[in-house]
Amino acid sequence: MPTAVLTQEETLNWLALRMVPGLGTLSTIRLIEKLKSPQIIFRSSATELEAAGLSPAQARNVASGCAFEDAVDQQQRMLDAGAELVTIQDPRYPQRLREIFDPPLVLFLKGRAELLSGHGIAVVGTRRPTPYGVAATERLSADLSRAGLTIISGMARGIDTAAHRAALAEAGDTIAVFGCGVDMLYPAENRNLSNEIARKGLLVSEFPMGTPAYPQNFPVRNRIVSGLSVGVLIVEAAQYSGSGITAKVAMDQGREVFAVPGNITSKMSWGPNLLIKQGCAKLVQEWTDITEELPVDIRRELVKRAQQKVLMEAGEMPPNTAAELPEPPVKALAQKLLNTLQVAEPKQLDSLLETFEGVSSSELIGALFDLEMSGLIRQLPGKNFVKVW
């Protein structure tokens, strides 16, 4: 694997490869697999490029070097905007995204590139949400963010904007995937949000710097929204919408699909309700409906990080020791509760009070709440509690 930091020459070659006219993503990736690097590709003759699988027209476009003028312009734009490039050969390139059918050759980034390696949930929906849709988005996005998941969306009006803002309000991580260049702004009213995500989260695009927000870009970008995620949550969407496209792409990519049920008289509920009705999406009422469907290793990692965060906030563990404690202890009462609760045998609140003599109901409820917010347990109807795993 090449090093994460590209030299100026390497960046220029990758940008030139991205800017070659008539060379699609899949053709470029196959070419990289055969010839190993853009530098080797641009040193090859048209005949050698045809032998590697390109059409005569594509081979001529590559061999002519006509893309380097655009690449120089792109490099300067990136420098001016404070953006960086992550290529498909870069160790920082997300493995989940690399495994989709047509992964982008390069990603243009502004912000915290380390968020690419996290676990994210895509939250998408209509640009014209109802108050119910906004409230559901804010609540679920905030809860999922507190649980340690990165909120991924497209920074469009409506549901996307609500999801990003909710994550930021919780000091959580969020990624905005653009349908234009990361140096462009769309929609215009999200200027402040875009700047905040660039500082605290991450802006991502496969489109070159300066690319306007053409309508045809957004369905293409949706595959990255779902490709970066472990699952996709649909909040409100009309029957035929971009969110429906994202749900379909997510299913094709093998991602979990979740949906918030809505009012049957609202056309904005048609999309999520239909997904639930057809068995394509799991009905979501609370954040644990999503986290309990995640792979066990991801859930354990989230729990570990939640425990570390609680302990650091309580001053019981210095920040620089968090990575050294793979299984941090929890408070005494919470630990006793974890030892008592089972995965498949719900325990009722009154029964737990009888078990823990001398513990007040407020103390017990407080410990249960902390464990639930950390993702360690979940509450069932009738004030019954079970361990998550």
C-alpha cells in the first residue's frame, strides 16, 4: 500500500487520471489494477493502453496527456480551499466504500479525514419535511450520535440538514457527501452549516473542485452516502424520490435499511411506509432499533467508546489513557446490573429493586438510564430490561 500522504507529483497524476475525458470509473479502476499507478499509465503508449483494456479513443485521450492542464488547475483549487485527496489505493480510503460495485477513484475531502474509518449511519429524507419528520430526525440522529455513530447525509435541505445539525449539537461526528465540488456551496442557505462541518466533521465529494450542483450528480452521489454507511435510515420521502434511490442502492450494496413510519395520510410518509410494508426496511421507533441490528463487533466497539467517554467526563480516566483500556470498568451499581441482566431474559424494574436491597429507585433508574444510553442494555415494554449482547 502507498503511503497516505501523496507527493505533489503523485497528486497531479491522480488528478489527471480523474480528469481524462471519456474514461469512466470502472475502466479507470481496472486500468489501475493492471498497471498499478497513474504514473505508469501516463508513461504508457496508446498501444499499451489498448492492450490493457482501453478503447482506442480512451487510449488516445490518456496518452495525449491532455488532462494535465485541468489537473494543475484542480491542484491549485484544492490548495486554495484547504482540501485534500484520498485515492482508492490510500490506506485511509474506506473499506466499505471500496467494496461497492463502482467505488469512486478518488475522494476530495475538507475536514477530519479520520472520520472515514468510523462507523456511520446514513440519515436521508425529503427536502420538504413535516414538523414530525424534522423532530424524528433530530431525536434519532442525536441519540445515534451519542451512541458513537457518525451521522452521514448529503447536506440537502430538510431531513439531511436536520440530521447534520443534530449530530453537531451533540458534539458528535458527521459527514456530508456533496453532489458538487467540496469548494462549492449547495444549498446556499447552508453556508454556515458547511463551514461548521468542515471544521468539526468532514465534507466529501467524488466530483472535481469547482463542479456545480448539477441535478444528475445527486443520484450518483447517493451510492457514496450508503457506501460509507453500515446502514441507511429513511425518515420521510415521497414514493419516487432521491431517498428511495438511496434505499435501493443500499439494498444492492448489502446495507441494512431502516425507516421511520409516518402518517398514512401524508405523501411524505409513502416512501418509508412502503419500504416497511414490503419488508425491505426495519421499522424504527427509537435508536436502539438500529443499533441492535449492527454486527456484534461494531456494537462492542461502540459500547467500549461510550464507557470511556462516560468515565472521562466523570474525571475517572484521563483522556490519554482511553486507548489503553480495552475493557474499562463501569460504576459499581452499573456493573452489578450488567452482571445481573441477561440477553434473553428480561428483568422487570420491581424485580431489580428487590434484588438490590438498600439501593433507592432513583439510583437504580439512573444507573439503568446510563447503561441504556451507553448501548449496553435496552428497555422493553413494561419497564423490562435486557442486556444488548
